[in-house]
Amino acid sequence: MVDVFHDGLAVSQAIDKACEHWTNGNVAGALASCRLALAIDPSSVAALANAGTMMWLNGDVAEAERLYAKAHELDPGHVGVMLNIATLRNEEGDLERSLEWIERAELQRPHNPEVLWRRALIELAMGDYVNGWAHYEAGLGHEGIRGKGPGFKTLPWDGTPCGRLLIWHEQGLGDTVQFVRYAKLCKERAQPLIVCLLTKLVGFSYGCTFI
């Protein structure tokens, strides 16, 4: 008799070990642990998906896609696998197919913040700024998607004139530099204007005419 419980536990332990190896920079160990998980249970969707990600991160896109496809075949409703495939297609520059996979995920989880946020990234990359920015807001308030907010209880600004406005950085250094230009437009509708920046950009802000 097949011991399903112990096989499942062994697969889970092998996947955890693979992630540990990868975090520590041991690529060979990570791939070996993924192969062990698949040897224990070739039909494990979790093992296939994680092995696919390891192969992708290691530069083998074709093998990653094959493993993802097998995982999707075994569990067509697995949203995580769909999002992985969508992200891989996006990274390969195939935006249309990436969006197709996002739409499949959205059918499984309508109005899901992560799915909508992933959709937004594709739409923005395709130049659909109206829908892209609208869907991007789905991630607001979800720390795992858009990071930890400033912690204020006030509602996000809707663009109407106001007495005081705080612009808080959400993205990294490069994106903050790009977006800070819009502070000039904000100053036309809000006084005073306060801009919260990453420490590394404080010096840059002194010479920025937009703030």
C-alpha cells in the first residue's frame, strides 16, 4: 500500500530544503532537492511548480515552462501555477500570452488583489495606462504586494484640492526618481506639500525643482 501521507510529507520537506539551499546560494543543492521531490511523487503539483521556478531562475526557461505546463495539466485550477507561467511569459517579452494566463487566473479568482495587480503590470507594459493604473490600485493595503504603507488612517488622495498633502514613496529608488516629477502637479492642488523619500534620495531632493 502506498503511504500517501509520508510521501506528501517527504515531498514537502524536499521542497523546503530546495528553498533553503536556494536562499543560501546552493543552486546545485536546490535543484537536487527538487529532483528528489519529483522522484518521490512525479505528480506533485507543488514539486513541479517549485522545480519549474528553480529551473527558470537557473536560466533553463524551456524546462521551467515544461514543468509548469505539467503542473497545470494536473491541476488546471491552480492559480499560483497560472501566475508563474504569466510571469515567465512576461519576462520573455510575450506580453499577449502573459495576459492570457492572467485572464485564466482571474476566472478562478475574480477580484483577487494579487491577480488584478499582476494584470496591471502587464497592462502597463502594453501601454494600457487607463486599465493598468486602475488595476494597480488593487494591491493597495496589501503588504505582500505593494509593501508596508506609512500607517496613516486617512484615505488616499483623490486629486481634489486639499490643505496638506503627503507624498509617500512606495517603489524603489529608480521609480521614485521617475515619479517625483509629478509633485509639481500636486503642488498646484495642495499646500503645503510634504514628500517622504528613501534616505538615499534626500540629498537628491534638495536639487529637485519639482518638490
